[in-house]
Amino acid sequence: MDFSTVHSRLGQGDDSPESVTWGKGMVNSLLWVAQAQQKLLAELPGQTPLLKLDVLRPGGQKLYLKDESWNPVGSWRQRVARVLFLHALNQRQLEADKPVISNSPPAMAIAEAWYAQMLGLPYVAVIPDHCPLKESMQIEFCSGICHRVALDTLQDATKEVASELTGVQFNNLTADVSLLRTSAEPLVRETQEQLALSASECSGVTFLIGASEQELNKALSVLHDESRCNQALYVMVAGMDYQQRDINPQHLEGALSEISPAASQAGVEWLNDLTGRRFSLETGAAYVALMEGGAPLDAANYLVIVAESAGCHESDQLMTRTKREWLRYRESLQLERWTDKLPHPPGEPETD
């Protein structure tokens, strides 16, 4: 596999002034690590809103949205990515200007790219060649590089890229129970504290999350075993390409139900009418599943949907039309064709 074009964007293997942007000031020191840790600790996200939905549900439970769309990347994954980067810093895996290579699901890669950009680290997301344009655009918006490969070569390609670029490879966070617990605890604690302010009695909380939220479901399962929350249930959008999202529906134990894409979209519209905010299809599916009833949720008197936005950095307030068109143009070409022509970090396209 030829990585010369990736090298050119990272400023490696070329001493010309135009290509050494990432190479300047390369410092492998405890000072840089300490400064990076300070940035991440100071960036501790504030509480996301807990929205009460004044709707009647068949089971009588009170329904809330934990609105994670208020995070900069529009997702609970910001919490996960922050813990992942702090862990990597504590393990001395990260160095100044050292590339980070990851094959996380695209939505998670967006959060990782956001933190890599904050620390000034090059970030390469190795993604399936059929990854939606919308998600790869968001990775690029955070100054990440998308490297598309065939799905069955994802793991090997990630190792090869990390070896070729002498970068650090991020492993799947779901393998480390302690990191999962650290990522999920603030979400559970915040929700419990917010409920306590408005409720005199709280016998249990059940979290509902979309089928692509594998990391969070496992994390909440860990906390459930420790009696921190009642349970976490999946909601699957029927017809979604789970292979694309690195999810096997057969492995989703405790799934609540499958909701069609049309019904999920209706759920998005209903939530938009109730809250004035736009959420993802998975969030809409969770709302539909709850309102249809028939779910085994009697153990908890509070149901909390972990809500995410339809996509981060999508509004014209955050992305200009020219930059959106520029990213679409970049994505329309193969990596080998455009990485040696376009600069990094991204800027506005040149006009004739």
C-alpha cells in the first residue's frame, strides 16, 4: 500500500517548506504531555440538559431526554474520546506531532478527530470505503484525514498505516472496562443529580440508546452490575446497514425493538415538535419504541433516552457553503489523487 500521499499531508518524508507543517517543533517531552493533559482537564464538558417530555406513555413512566447534542461533536462520544486521549497521555503513548491512527466507527472518529485537533496532533481515520459522505466530511471538518479501505481489510490496514507513519494506534475502548466506567459515570451521575432536583422518589433509571452506541451500552452495563443504574436497552433502526456501522444485530443482547427508518424519522419529527431540536434517527427510534409500549420497563420509573444530534458541524453557521463544497470535492476523489494536491490543515478552495 502506497502511503506517500498520506506522508505529504502529514509533512513526513519531504523537506520542502510546503510539507513540513506538522514536522516543526516536534518535542517529545513531559512538558508537552503535561500541557496536553491540562487542556483536556480544563475542557471538562459541562452538564448536558435533561429535558422532560410531557407525553403520556403506556407504562406510566416519566420520559426524559439526556441531550448530548449540546456537546461540541453532538454526541456522547465526546465523553468517551476525552477519556481515551487522557488515558493515552497517562500511558505516554502520545507525543507532540505524533500521528494518531484509528479505525473507530465514523461517528466515534469524529470525536477523536476533534480532540486530536485540539492537541495539534495529526489524525488519520481508517474507514470503510462505503462510509457515508456526511460522516467523513465531519471528520475532515475536524482536520482529520479519511483513509478509505475495504471493510474486510480494516484491521490490517490500520496496523499498516500506524506502522508506516510511526503513529499511535487507538484500540477499541470497549475492551477496557475501567475506561468504559470512567466514560459512563459522568453521564449516569449527572442524570441522577438532575432527576433528584425534580423528583422526590427515583426507584430506577433505564437508559435507552441507539444500536450504533455499542461502547455506551457496554459501559452502562458495567455500571448496572454495580447498581449505579437499572439497565441500558438498545433500539435498532430496521434496515440500517449494521455491517457499515461495525455492529452485528445478532450480538445486541437486550435489544428493545426494531423500528423502521420511516417510523424513526417520524420520531425525529415528533421530538423536533416537542423540543425544537433535531436529533438522530436512533434517538427518534428510541422515542417511537417507548411510545409504542410493550417493553419490559416496569423496573424503572424513569426512562432516559440518550439523545444525539443528526450530525455535528452541519449547519451553515459552522460550515460555510464553499468549505462544504470543497470537502465534498475532496471526498469525491480517491485518496491517492487528491492528498498530494490539497494542503493540510484545510482551507477555502482556490478559485480560478
